[in-house]
Amino acid sequence: MKRQQIRVIAEVATLVGLAIVLDIIAGLFSPFKYGGSISPAMLPIFIIAFRRGWKSGLLAGFIFAILQLITLGSGVFTWIIDPTPWKILGVLFLDYIIPFTLLGVAGLFKNPFKNWKSFVLGIVVASVIRYICHGLSGVLVWYTYAEAVGLNPWFYSFIVYNLPYMAASLGFCLILGLMLYNRNIWDYHLETVK
């Protein structure tokens, strides 16, 4: 194995581990009892995508999704009122695999460490993709919770439930990311390979 590959693997492992720890800590204080939390956990995945490219970003997001499913998500399945196979697959893919893997698309933006607009745009686009996935999961799988409170499932999922924590998480990642961006901390004196 090449030295560069080892560096990338080590960086992915370290930052995915950091993302999991941040998400576990944020989950301890989350007011969202059915899932989701206000967390900067996406930021380490964005950094991998920016530093190592979208392929490494997708890989890191996929690993993050699997680890999050194992550490935090296993209890989510007990909340499904009608646990049919398609609902379980819906949760698996729309709440975990697809949204967290696709955080890696942030790496598609050019020169994010030299152009703050690319940095911000990458974070925003990837976060919106995650938000859409969670919103669709709410409509397709979790609609009974909307019906229980007398709301339209689309409105409940996209506005009432998922928008508050996703907007706050996006804001958290942007503020923290730009604070660190202004200090040029992303370089950490390692060569970037894409």
C-alpha cells in the first residue's frame, strides 16, 4: 500500500471517529425524541471531502452512516409502528445510508480551501441533500406521527420535524467551519491528495 493511501485511510478513520463522537455527544442533549440532533458531526465528513475529493468523501460518509446506524440508530427501528420490510429499508437507506454517504458530494466543489464560496456551497448543497432524504423518510415511513398530531405528512416531515435540527446543524457547521477556515486550520501541514 502506498504511503499516500495510508495517510488518506488514517485521515478518514480519524475524522469519521470525530464525527461519531460529536454526534453521540449532541444526541445526549437532543430534544428530538424520534431521531436527529443539532450537531456539527457533518463537518469532519465535509473536511475529508474537501481535502481528499468526493470519492473519499463518499467513502467517509458511508462509513459514518454504518457506524451511526450501529451506535445510534439501532433503536430507531423500534419506533416504526408498522415494521414492514419496505419501511425498514426506507429507514436504512433514507435515514442513514444515502443522506450520510452523500455528504461527500461537498468534495465536488473546486478549491474549497482557497475559495470560501466553494467551501460554503459544498456544505450547503450536501446538507440540503441530507435534509431532503430525511424529509422523504418522514413522508414515506414516519407519516403516522404526522397523522397522530393532525398534520400533513409533507409539512410535518419537511417543516415541523426535520427543518429545525437540519437548519441548526447546517448553521453550526458553517459557523464553526468558517471560524476554522479563517485560521487556515484545514491544512494541518499535510499534503492534499485527490
